[in-house]
Amino acid sequence: MTFGGSPSNRIPAGGQVLSDPVRIRVAALQDLAVSVYLPDRTGRATLHTAAQQVNWMSAAGDHAAEAGSAAFTASIPSWYYVSGLLVRSPAAIGTVVALGDSITDGVGSTSGGNDRWPNDLARRLDGLAGPTLAVADEGIGGNRVLTASRCCGDSALKRFARDVLDLRGVRDIIVLEGINDIGDSAGPPSHAMISPAQMIAGYEQLIARAHARGVRIFGATLPPFQGAGYYSRAGEATREAVNTWIRTSGAFDGVVDFDAVMRNPADPLRLNPAYDSGDHLHPNDVGYQAMADAINPQMLLPPAPYRAFCPRAPGL
């Protein structure tokens, strides 16, 4: 890889860089390994903490261009520095972006299995005949809609342009986020409990900004979380009020009712035991598949007779 023709690059603090194009043919859903060599200590690094993926480091020296894996002996659960890949695809008419927190990030799924619900959605879309959509997973564990977190990144409102709207080829957005706003605000007495009105105002900002860019945005209801560490009755009341608004307001371009799919029929305030990873908040692999199966691909794609006339999205 090169950057403006150079084999090395210095990333400014808080900034980002894009490499020159790399000519390599890849298949749909193929895993890629990206090796990075850091010649000096960097200080604090940009990272994706819980990547649900085993990654590898070498002890010393520049092994980035080596085809073999012998030099990479230390395993880590995180991704460092590389935040995404732009892939040109003649089959994709655009990208659907999954914006969310740890549930979209796939916490509770099998490490290395690509069993997050956005992965499952990508496999469903890839199995359709004709033009399809790429899927970008913009889930960050612990993330919130309204406020930033020292551990878990900028709020969805602040990162919306960078992580979603500015992605090349973005066509649709699915928002599943808010349970951390609700749960975290039910903590120490010094915290003010997030109200349904505050959550709704945050969603309305996301909707207005997406529509201003000509991008469709779909709202996902928040799954149940009774039994999770930050569950409270007040938080449950807020979740139910927010879900009612998502279902009935008509503010989003469509609704994905994850709550209805994931709840225990015998105890609707809890996750279905078959879908629970064990912490009563994050689904397991089967649960994530059920979430992806709950999304109607035709909601995201144009009607079949018109797909042939859809131009390919730039940058895909």
C-alpha cells in the first residue's frame, strides 16, 4: 500500500488518511488481512476494542509484507488503526450502514465467526439475485446516541457525519442505539435519567440529517434488557416509550422491530433465552441471526423490476 505514492505515512492526531487504490480481486464476504508496521512508539492509538476477532502481532521488526504468519505470535482481540476498506463492486448499488452500540458490534457472538447481525444481513443480501447492497457495521460497544463516553467514543450524533453520511455509496441506515443512554443514566444519583423526549429528539436529529443528504434511515426498536447490570424500572419505562414512538410516529422511513423478535414470549421484558448470550443484554449467534432475518431486504432495495436501472453507487 502507498499513500500519495509513498510507502509510509504519518497520521495526524485525531485525523485520518486514505491510501492509494490497491489492485486486488476479492470475492464477496471474503476476509482480508491488513498488516501495518509501526516503526516507533505511537502513544495512544485508535482502536476497536472488542472486535470479536482474533488478530495477531509480531514481536519486533517489519513483517507487514510477509505472506506467511510465522512472525505473528501474539494474539489480541482488537483492531488497531485501520477503520475500514473501500471496495469497488459492480454488484452493489449502494451501502446500508448499521449504526449502533455493542449489539451492532456483535458482543456475545463467536470470536472470528463473523456472526454479528450486520454480517448475517450481508450474507442474506449477497444471496439475492441481481444488484444488492454492501453492509457497513458502524457499531461501537458502549456507544450512546446523545452523549460521548470516555471508554466508548463520540456520541452517535457527533460521529454521524464521519461514520455514516460521509461513507461512499451510503444509501440506507439502520439505527439500533439508545439502550446505553437509558441504562447508563440510571446509575449514580448524580446522573439525570434520560427521558423519552430526549431520546426522541436525538433520533429526530439523525433523521433530519440523513434526509438532508437524500439518505433513507430506518429505526430499530430496542430489545428487552431486564436482568442486565444497568436495568431499572425507570429505564424500562423509557425503553417502552421510545419503542412506541419508533413504531408509531412515522418519523423513520421504516421500522425493524427487534424488540418483538428478541423478547421472551413468556416474559416480554427479557430476552428470549434461546437468543441470550448470558448477560441478558447481548444476543448469541442464534439471536443475531434472528435479528438479521427480521429485516426485510425489499425494504432496503428498490423494487426488482427497477434494479437494472439503478446506477452503481460511487466508491463501491
